Amino acid sequence: MLSIYRRNGHTCLVRNRIRLAVLDTSGTTIHDDDIVLTAFVEALAAYGAGPDTRGFDDRLVYIRRTTGRSRLDVFRALIEDEQQAQLANHVFEVAVEAAVAQGSIEPVAGAREAIELLRDRGVAVYLATGYSQRTLDQIIEALGWREVVDGALAPGVQMGPWGLRGRPHPDLILAAVLQSGIDAVAEVAVVGDSVSDLVAGTRAGASIVAGVLTGVHSREDLARAPHTHLLDGVWELPGILLDESAPLTAA
């Protein structure tokens, strides 16, 4: 249920208490832009679509525009052959995992503190990603976050007879709802740095759908997508979720 009140002459909606926050990884809770782009280029080059090929610049534009989506789905669109796309995605994952093993990944400043504060106040925190589950698990281990978050979900993971689709589909968010055992999607906040994150959160029915400016997509990109808030970074999230009087329409 939402309450309606007046603030400075404007009608505002106050959300139910948020009990679950689903946070994107790349660009939201971790910095890995250089790693991701380098791995994409390496994978494309391995399958005849690298920097010395026609249309490479357009492929880079597409990669940036589709930030937040399943990496495999991106390769499927770029290579248009399922077997080759699967192999290119494997090359990509190996490159990312090697970089992670070398310590080339780090959390966004304030991300861990924000997660710990939310959990201390009774909000479950799940991570969502476009990486495979194996790569996501390696990232969590490298950061020492296994006990910091409540769960982590990736595209392709089986839920019953089907595999979870990546963003902009709502599957990862809805799977977090099921796993965490909360009662309603109105108790969910979704946070990400990409348009795909915001579309997925809206499709899932989350009460809070917040874009952060620490990733690839600009404020202008995020402002054109459905959202309730635009934040400088995930470190601002506790101030929104733990303020019971904050309006939904605070973007």
C-alpha cells in the first residue's frame, strides 16, 4: 500500500518498507569497465570480429548501449551464430576471470558500507549481473563478499524447468524475490547503472528503481528510462531506503 501526502505543494507517494535491494554489479557495486571492454575485444577478435574488421566501431557502440544485459545475449546479437557466440562468450569469461584473479577488480567506493548498513537494518541484499554465475561467484570471492550479501544471481541459472533470462527481462529480480521469501514486489528496490537495469526493475514491479551515475550510461541516458530516483552512487541508497518519509518520485 502507498500513502499520499503533500510536500511543498506537490503530491508525493510514500512506499512500503523496502525489504529487498537488488543491486547490479558492473558499474554499480564494482568497477570493471576496462576489464569488460578488453575482454569483449579479445573475444570478438578470436572469432573474426575484432578491431581490424569492418563494423568494429559499431560493435563497440552496441556493447556500451547494451550494458547490463547478459553477455551471451550480446555476443548472440554481434556474431549471429549460436555456436560461435557461445565460444566467444567463453573466451570473454576466461579473460574476465583471469583479470579478477590478478586483482584487477575493486568495489565502488562506499558500496560495501551501504550494503552492510542496509542489512543491519533488515534489508536483504542480492547482486545481479550479466556475467555467468561462475564468474560472478569468482568476483564475490575475490572481493571477500561471500558473507556481505544475501545472494547473487546470473542469467542462465535454472529456476525450475527454465533458465533465468538476463536484463532487461525481470527474471533476476523476481528470482531474488522468491529466494529471499519476501511477500510482495512492492517491497523491492532495484539499483543499476544501465538502462537495462531500470527497465528490468520497472517490469518486475519494484517500488524503487534507481539509476546510479558510476557506470557507462550517462544521466541523460538514465533519465530517459523508467525510474524513481537518480543517484550519484549506490552509497546514497541507504539514505533513500531508510528514510520512511522520502517520496517515490525523488528523481
